[in-house]
Amino acid sequence: MSFQSLGLSTELLRAVSAQNYDVPTPIQRQTIPVILEGRDVLAVAQTGTGKTAGFTLPLLQRLCAGKPAAGVRPVRALILTPTRELAAQVEQCVTDFGKYLPIRSTAIYGGVSIRPQIAQIRRGVDVVVATPGRLLDHASQRTIDLSRVEVLVLDEADRMLDMGFIRDIKKIMAMLPERRQNLLFSATFNRETTELANRLLQSPARVEVSGSQQAADNVSQRIYPVDKARKRELLSFLIGSENWRQVLVFTRTKHAANRLASQLDKDGLSSSAIHGNKSQGARSRALQEFKNGQVRVLVATDIAARGLDIDQLPHVVNFEMPQVAEDYVHRVGRTGRAGKKGEAVSLVSPEEKPLLAGVERLLKRTILRTLVPGFETGAAGPASPARQPPAAKTAQDQGEKSQRTRHAATPRSQKPTNRASRRKRRKGTSSPSVNGSPRRAAPCRETTRYTPSV
Ligand code: AMP
């Protein structure tokens, strides 16, 4: 099947061939005709399937076919995405496909100044791609009018709900006209996503590319069992010995991402971290440097990496297994996009076996295990900072969140402070205080217990 046979206009076909797309992907074959008919769509599509073009192409065609009111250019299509990066990418896609059409678009998201966005909206835009929070900022400042929106797209709806955007989405929906076309794209479905779909969609066409809970077939997956304390060494070893030039590595916390990126840098592997605590400028810069090869390893948290489209990304590494099994599919979906080959590697410590079991249950398959000699679990390895006694390492490895939890769980007065106070406590004296207030808590590693391997 060709793009021509899908009923797209000459202008869109020219733009498609300028992107070097020869044939439509399965999701595009299914979504384009039904969206062109004006139907609501519920699409179950994993990342990397070409879903962005799947909704952008027919959306643009419908906007061009309809007659906008004369005068000020109203916002006629609204695309909501969970992350800034995805908003920027989707808007780029709208620009690329709309290049031969009289369509204007803009991306609005937080972390950057709101003023240029206001100016852009004032000049008139047909398509707005937005993250929910910044869109609501505009709405509360009355710098955007959504009362003429004809098409609403929720992209990566599952992730928006995971990120707690449901209330924002409901507020935004209340600002839209009742009569409109709704398109909902989600890689995974659970009770919340289904509830949202029921609320949003009117007799939708259901579109599903096979195995939406599966990682793409063209991605080879592999598990490397390894002790937690030796993961960084193994990762450096794999990147170096296999000569991986572009690797996206996932950690669970921002703190772990920062720490790993700086350790890898010290190992001579140029690395950057990308996560929610970084400014938008730093995130965009890190991504750009990674894309153009200046940085070899990009260490990311799930949320920051969501929706990243890195052309021909060959390697994804789960440095830590995700807490939620569906996130494994999202992570692995960063590679092997649009049918290209990819490799996804997971470094799994004995403690993470239950998480791995959850992933394998979801995938309904067992992932190949590979043991690297010298990195067997429980084996004595070479002395290195990574093989220090587990208590200290474990404390650091937990990341910011759990450090905060530990402090909160231990009353300040009971926390070890300095040698003198510990000695006093051993003798049974009460915790010392200065001017009636308890002393500062000691570093968290002193309060941590080592959790034995499973
Ligand atoms: P998406 O799932 O929309 O993020 O798309 C994943 C990647 O596939 C992007 O890099 C697209 O440019 C690319 N892509 C989408 N559709 C096609 C197609 N029909 N032919 C070739 N590449 C495509």
C-alpha cells in the first residue's frame, strides 16, 4: 500500500516524500483513512510505530479542507503531549508535513519564557502542540482561546495519566467546544486510560498495531545478570568492548542519572544526564549533543526520555529496571524505530528479579540471559570504588527520593550526629540540642541498613 492510496492531498504527498517515507507504516495505514472520515480514534500504538505522522497527516488535510472563519486565525487543532521534548518533536512533524500548506503551528511548553509563545499565538496559529501545564498557564492569562478547536489529539495518553495530568486534561477539555474530533493515542491501556477514552471518545474507530504491549520485533533484547554494585563497571565494559557509539541509558531517579553520567565521564565515555530537574535549555542541549554524536551516552529518567525520537538510535540500556513493567516497553521503544534494528540491554541485579519477572509476564516471553565472565552475581570482582561495602553504596544508590524518605522516617533527635553524640547515646543520655533545637542530621549513609540480595 502506498501513501497515494490513502487519499492524501498532493501537498501532503510531496511533504511525505521529502521525509523519505516510501510506504505507510501499519498504524498509518489504519489511522489515516478513519481520521480523514472525521471519526474519533482510539489507537493502541507503541512508540516508534510512526503514530505521529499517523495523526498529523490526516489532521492537516482536514484543516485545509475546512473553512476557517474570516478574521483572527483561531486555534483549530490542539495536540497534548506529556513532555516538552515530545511537544517539540510533534510540532516539528507538523511543520515538516505542513510545509506546502497554509498552516501555522507552534509548540507551547514550560521551562522557557512564555512571552514569545504569547506573541506567536497572537499572530495566529492553526495547530497548537502543548504540554498541559503551560497550556493552562496561557488559559488562565487568557492568552489563548480554545473555543474554536475542531480536533483534539491526546498523544501518549498513558504517560500523561502516569504523570498526574488527569485534572489538567479535564480542565482543558472543558474549554473546548462540544463538537470536535478526538484522537487518543496510547501505548498501553489500563483502567485510567480506558476511563479517559470513554469520557472523551464518541463511537471511536479502534486501531491497534499488533503486540502493542510488546517491544518491537526488530529490537534484540538481552539481560545481563550483575550485582548492583558492579553495574557501572559492566556498563563501561560493554560500551567500550562492543564499541557502542550512541547509547541511551535509563535510571530510575534523577540523582542516579546525574551520578552515573559523571562516573561514565570519568571512565572516558562522554556522557550527559537528562531529567526533570534540568532546565529546558540544558535538556535540549544534551539531546542535541547526543543526536549529533558529541556525547556518546545519554543517561535519562523515564519521564525525560518519554517520546524522544532519536533517529536510528542503536542501543538502549536499562541500568535499573523500571518499577512499572510497561515502562520497559516505552524505554525499549526508543530504539528500533520505523523498522530499523536496535538492541536493548538490561543490567539486572538479584534484587531486581521480581521486576524482571513482571516485564517477562507482560511480554509473555523470557528474555535471553548473558553472563559476562568476571561479572557473575555474587562473584568477587576486582577491587574498585564500586565494590565498597554495600551499606554505603546502597544508601547512595537509592537516589534523592528515598534519601528524603529515610530522613523523614527517622526523628531528627534519634539520628546519629557526631562521634560525641553517638557516644552519649550509647551511654543512654538523651540527644543533645543546641539552643533547644536538635542538631543537624548526619549524612544519610550512617542511617542505612544493607538489604541483602534476594
Ligand atoms: P513515531 O512513532 O511517530 O515517533 O515515529 C518514529 C520514527 O519513524 C520517526 O523517526 C519517523 O520519522 C519515522 N517514520 C514514521 N513513519 C514512517 C514511514 N512511513 N516511513 C519511514 N519512516 C517513518
